[in-house]
Amino acid sequence: MGSIDDRQDCDSEEEILVISSPVIRKSHGSEASSNGPFPIFSHTWISKRSRNRVFTSIYIVLIKAKINLLLPCGPLAILLHYLTGKHGWVFFFSSLGITPLAERLGYATEQLAFYTGPTVGGLLNATFGNATEMIISIYALKQGMIRVVQQSLLGSILSNMLLVLGCAFLSGGLVFCNKDQVFNKAAAVVNSGLLLMAVMGILFPAVLHFTHTEVHFGKSELALSRFSSCIMLFAYVSYLYFQLKSHQNLPNSVNEEDDGHEEDSDDEEVPEITQWETMCWLAILTLWISVLSGYLVDAIQGASESLNVPVAFISVILLPIVGNAAEHASAIMFAMKDKLDITLGVAIGSSTQISMFVIPFCVVVGWCMGKPMDLNFQLFETATLFITVLVVAFMLQEGTANYFKGLMLILCYLIVAASFFVHVDPTSNDD
């Protein structure tokens, strides 16, 4: 009986070995018993870790920030577009839906800058810093809404230079009411010079048009705009090289915001998401902004009629708030912490990017599309930009800021907003 039981035990052990996985059957002796279970365990552990990493990334990007409470407004705008067709509500909710996406796009760019280094990181910030405005402008350009493109980009410059900078100066001045806040004049002078160069590039096509001194009517103005745009793009690339390479000790308006974030908190010195996750989020956010931008642009004309508000006011005043909401908050926050160099990098640096990069870039893109996008922003808009640059340049020439300067900039913006509310665009009927 004992031998029969031993034989049955041996047979059962052989069956177990035969039924087990191929890894165990192909192994020999102790290798089968020691190495067999580990591939299964490692695959399980890796897949579990990957799932946890995905959930963590989703939480950090889409849930953690409080501004993400506005994310459902995007799908709601799409539903309203197809179910109700009320352009006013579609415009309102699509604007709210784009606002957190613009902020998260900036966050993803900052995270990617940790892996690429300061030089490439500065270029990424220059590219994605105003990506929302660029996406909206390119979509409107495809629709042939050239005046919307021009006025929305002009509005971004005006809101950054007057409203954002004014609110930052006012907030910082109220917190530090017993002294004047100080910032570096060198970077302010460089940015002021670039803004004046942008005014020059926008001014001459308008002057050429309204003085009727074109060699070829309707063609010389467009040719001059395209030539000037190429010059402005070259100047902006040179400006990036100047600040990121040859004069790195000069306070940098392109990547100074990132430096301020690093000084402000120890948590931000280490990236929160991996490089591949950052690239995936940049693609997803850019795609979703592109989708919502289409509904936003399509609803502009209907919203103007339903709300009885001029298209110029929507383009110059309301649209820029959508893309610049996150910059507004960050500029005010840094001013209240007495970090005005970072505030200038956010407000004036963004205006420089739009005027010297985004606007000429849209002209070149329109050239490739066969759209007559030019730098003739019409007389009223060009005069507004010229006066605004002069006012801000005078405010920055001393290198100090206080609450009264901020109050004056805000009041100037209210005058500009009221002017566009009663302004009738002379070319609106043509578009």
C-alpha cells in the first residue's frame, strides 16, 4: 500500500508539472521552481503601476487645480450648439471651457521645460504661451474672419499691457503701500523697444492705405505686410537668442515666469508628471482647445446679434480674457509677493510675443492659405495700440511701480473698452 501511495503521489506531481505554464515545463530542475512565477508577477506589477500612473496623471492635470471646475463648460457648449442653437450661450460656455484648458496648457509646457532645459524650455514657453490665441486666430482665419483675428490679437496686447499690468501694480501697491515696488528696467526697455517696433510694422500699412499712396492699389499694402511680418519674425528669433544665449544674465521675459515658480515653492522644483505624459497632455489639450475654438468662433456673430454687442467689442475685449485669464491671476499673485520682474515677464512679455510673433505668424499662415491677412488693423485700432504702448513705456521708464500707476492703467483700459463698445468697424460688412 505504501508503494502504491508513493506512486500515486509521484503521478500527481508529474501531472501538476505538465499542466503548469510553458515556462515551467521548459525549465529544468530548480530553475523551473525558482524562475517560473516571477514573469507573471512582474507583468502584473508593471500593469498595476501603469494604471496607477495614468490615474495620478489625470488627477494632477484635470482634477487637482480648482480652475478645472470649469472644464464641463466645454461639452455643455457643444450640446447647446446642437440642441438649442443659441449663440449667446454657446459663446459664453465655450469661453468658460477654454479658460481652464489655456491654464493647463501653460502648466504642461512648464512641466516639459524641466526635461528640455532652459533654452528649449524658453522656446516652448514662447510657442505655447499664447497657443490659445494662435489656435483661435488660425481657425478664424480659415473661416475668412480676418477682422476677428486682427481685433482679438490687438485685444490681447491691450489687455496684457493695461488691464493685467494695471491690476498687478494696483494689488502690489496696496499690499506694499508704504514703498514703491522696484523692477529691473533693462528688460522693460528691451520689451518696450520691441513693442514700438511692432507698432511701426502695423502703422505703415495702415498709413499707406489711408493716404492712398500705394503703387499698386490693394497689392502694395499686402506685400508690405508680408515683408514686414518676415522681418518681425526674424527680430523675435533674434530676441530669443539675445535673452536665452548671449545675455542670459538679463532678466528674461520669456522664461522668467518659470524661474519665479521655482523660487516660489519647493514642490515645483521637481516635475509632477513624466516627459511622455507631458507630451501626451500637450497634444490632448491642444486638440480640445482647437475643437472648442471652432464653436467659439462660429458663435461670435450670433452672440453679437443676440446680446446686442458689437463684434469689435467681443473680439477686442471679451475674447482676450479667455486666453489670458491664467496670466491675469499669476501676474497679480507675483506682484503681491513683490516679484515685479516676473509680473512684467507675464504681462509685457506676453504682449511682446503676440505683437512680434503671433501677429506676423498669422500673416504668414494666411499667406500660405491664400487669405489676404495683412497688418492694416485700420486707423482706430492702430491709434489705440500706438497710444497704449506710449503710455505703458512712460509708466515703466522709472523702474518703479505703485498703486496709483496701476489705477491709471486700469482707467485707461476702461476708456479703451468703452471706445470699442461704441465703435463701428468700417470693414465688418465686407467680411
